[in-house]
Amino acid sequence: MKKFLLLTICLLPLSLFAQSSFTIRGFGKGFKDGDKIFLSYRQNGQIVDDSTLVNKATFEFKASVNTIVRGYLSRNNNPRYAEELFDSFSIYIEAGEIMLNSADTLSNSIISGTPSNNDYAELLKVLDPIDKQIKKLNDINKELKDTALLNLNKTKLEAAYYDTFPIQFNFIAKHPDSYVSLLTLGSMARSSKFLPQVEQSFTKLSTVLKERPEGKEITRRIIEGRKISIGMPAKDFIQNDINVKPIKLSSYKGRYVLVDFWASWCAPCRAENPNILNLYKQYNSKNFTVLSVSIDVDKTKWLNAIKQDKLPWMQVSDLKKENEAAKLYGVTTIPSNVLIDPDGKIIAKDIKGKDLRDMLASLLDSK
């Protein structure tokens, strides 16, 4: 078994305790002798990357941790180098014996053995129907070429993704002391669409979980999310365009303006750009425009992304590590946006895909 310390994956530990041993035992009928299983998790501020070989359809890891952490298993793809993991599975590493059983692939494993992994298995089970639907839609997406069909499929994907939220909120309500609930809620807090429900759900978690680093991060996101709400006047800011000319948000008063926060390195942002571009072309002559705020720090990469995505509207950035406009608007995750009406009032927040298309149609199609 080889161990490598990695500094590139961010998996936050729960807290620091004395060392406790754990064992991970996996069995899969579809595993072949010699298949390499990789395990990654964080400990003492560093990432441990461990590996072992499959023998007689089984594999095993043994080690110690000083806290419960989330880890990742992958088969035959080293996470240090692979662009995509084709067969992987998430686990919760804690003291005890963790068991994985699968009739075929690693990703189809059923996990059990320790309290957090038993909770995780319960969550996976109730999410399974929607997860299968999402996988099917993703597979279809890879084959589609027609823009209209791609947009339709993306709308279905987004709807399926948000269908998981009520299920997860229900799980969290039933497991207020579970570390799985904490990490699940932390992931959901990245979507401002459900931030009020996240805040309500967070209040029901145990005090111990709230005080963990992950709990404090959720608190931060909730506080930041309160900075901007629908109906309030847009907060003015000034940032330089690509030619270092100062651009003021308030100069767009009298028009509908979508303030879009993005970055060259943000794959979901780049994926949303074609949708925004189509809307810009459709409604720019009807009193609508876009003001993109990049949180890039590398101007060359920023400019290259604008050119590659063929974005014709105003682009601004302060090229700081923490963009001042993004801080002003409480942006904690990108892509993020606000839609401002001609009077300078915020009328929508983090609106994308079909929702954005429908709203602009209702506002501007009659003009």
C-alpha cells in the first residue's frame, strides 16, 4: 500500500480527537483481481491518498484517524491525476469496521457498519430514485447536439436536482445529531434558492454540530445570504472593465440588468454562458443587458474566457482575491446573479436556465 500526502483536495475535519482505528472492507462481484482501489481523506490539515489492490473480489484498508471525516474511494482512477472518476463512492471514515458490498461496480455499493455510514446508507436509499433519474439525464446530455434539446434536458436536470432538497431536509430533521446531516446541509447551503429553509433546518441541528468548522461555514453562508434579498435596492459598486475603465452599476439605471458573478475557472459558469448569451441577443434591443463581474485574479485567463465564450456585454473585475462587489452582494458560490429592474430594485436572485428565460419573457416579450 502506498500513501501520498496531497494538498489539493479540501475535505474539512470534524474536530480533533485521539487516534481511532478503522477498517474498510469492500466486496464487489464485478471487481477483478489487480483492480486498484484509491482512498482519499483529510487528516491533520493534509490529504492522505491511500491505495490497495483487489484480491478475490475484495479489498481492505486499515488505518487510524483522529476525527470523523468524509472520504472518497475510486477504482482504477487515481484522483490525483484523473480528470473524471468513472467508478467511485463516498464514505464517512470513523472508528470501527466499514463494509461495502456490491453486485457489480464500486459506485453501486451498499455501505454499512458504523453510525455515520449507516445514516449515509439510509440517505442514499431515499435519494436513489432521483439519483437514477439524474444519471439518465446526464447520459442523455452527453449525446445531445441540438441546442433546444440541450436546454430542455438541462431544465429537467435542474428540476431533478432541486427535487432532492425536500428529501434531504426530511432526513436532516430525523437525524439532528448526525455528521451526515451536517455535511448534507453544508452542500445545500451553496444554493441561495433554499437558504431560508437551510437556516430553519440548521437551527434544529445539535449544538455540537453547529460548533464544528462545517457548521460555522453554514452560519457564514446564511449571514452572507442575508445581505441581498428580492425587493431591496441594488447596492452600487464601481469596478474596472477590460480596458481599466471604471464602470458604475448605477449607470445602468433605466434598464433591466443581470449582474452575473462568474470566473474563467468555474465550469458551471462557463456552461451557463451560452444561455445568457442567447437571452442577451434576444432581449438586448428590449431594454435588457448584462453586467458580468469576474472573481478572477489572473487577467489573461479572464480575457481568454471572455473571448472563448464570445461574450459581447460589459465585463468588469477588480482582480482581487476577494472581489469587493461579490462581498457586497454576499456571493459565496458561483455562478451567482441578481436581476435588477429599471428603477434599480432587485427583482430576482440566482435565477438561471428556464427560470431566467421565463422571467425575461414575462417582462420583455410584450415590448
